[in-house]
Amino acid sequence: MIDFKNVSKNYEAGIQALNNASFHADHGEFFFVVGPSGAGKSTLIRLLIRQELPSEGQVFFEGVEVNNLPATLLPVYRQQFGIVFQDLKLIETKTVEENIRFALEIVGKRKKEVNETTDYLLELVKLTDHRHLHPQALSGGEMQKVAIARALASDPILLIADEPTGNIDPESSLEILSLLQTINSWGTTVMCVTHDREIVDHLQTRVIHMDNGEIIADTVGGYENNKKRKK
């Protein structure tokens, strides 16, 4: 599904965000991308969704070279992704229900499908009783659930969760992790970018470890299981 081939990204003032990064991910995987701030994790996401272009190397998604996509096809291309942003980007003037409905309406769903899918997603994240509340009335964990429900609105084949457990309590973090596992069990590929060592250690799955723009390890296990360098 995802294939990065010797990808580097350079910015002005000599800043190198990615340095010769290569990895691939298959359909149905659940994997973490971890590393300290400035490691290149966010750049990886931006290149994958074609917000930016690499300075060197190639990015492929579903066999298509992302670098060469014309601007006219980008909206269709990005509908394949569901993205839970680190800052959530919930619309504060809209209720929980309206935030989800809006994501469905902008991709052209008919009213009946909007209604049915909204109800389904609210039930999935267990927020049916909160449908008429605004984001500021929710807990941090509940806001994350709304963001996940909204990200699922377009029925994506890849869900990208950027720090989905940031600034929430451990119990809520495990609820979010369980929700992501459920989504993955349906066949949706899940890419979770995180600093949260506890959820990585809890799941014991594939971990791509980044540092200084490089992928330094690609292993299975906990957060610290990065002694074996990626070949």
C-alpha cells in the first residue's frame, strides 16, 4: 500500500527533515511511527498525503507515484485517507453530530446516507448521547473519538492517527487504542504516529522508529525495541 523509496526532504536554511527514508506497509497493517520531536514523523505524513513533495526519492501509494499526481486529482486521492490531526481540527461552532455530518456532506453523500452513517459512527465511538454537544463540552478522550469518527466518514482505506492519545489520561488512551484496533480489524490499515510509549508497549506490534530524519529501526515489539537497525 505504502512505499517510500530513498526519500529525503530538505527545507531552507539547510534543514533536512528526512534523510534517505525507505519503508513499505501492506494492506491491513497496524503500525506505529515513533521518535522524538523533529524526527521527521510529520514530514512523512505530509509527503504521503501530498501536501509537500520530496526533495529526492519516490513515494508510492497503491502503486501510484504520489510525486507525479496532478493537482486536479489530489482531492480524489486524499479521500482514500482518514486523518486524525494532532490538534483535532474540530469545528467548535458545530455539534458532535454536525462535525461528522459535515465530513460526509463535503464528499457528496446523499442525505439518507449522511443520516445513516452519522448514526453508525456515533454508535461506534459511543457518543450517541453526546451528539448535540459542542466540542468544548467534551473531555479530551471524547474529542479524540469525534475526530476518529469524522476521519472514518469517507470510508478510508488508510487511517492516519497523529498523536491520538496526546494530553488524555491513560484509561482514555487505552479506549482510543481499542477503537483503532477495532477499525483495523475491519481491514483498514492504521498508521499511528505517537510519542506515547505506553500504547506502543501495550500493543506490541510493528514499530518504525525515526530519529534526525532517518528511519533507524523497523521492528516488532515495544517502544524501546529498536536495537536492531533497519537494513
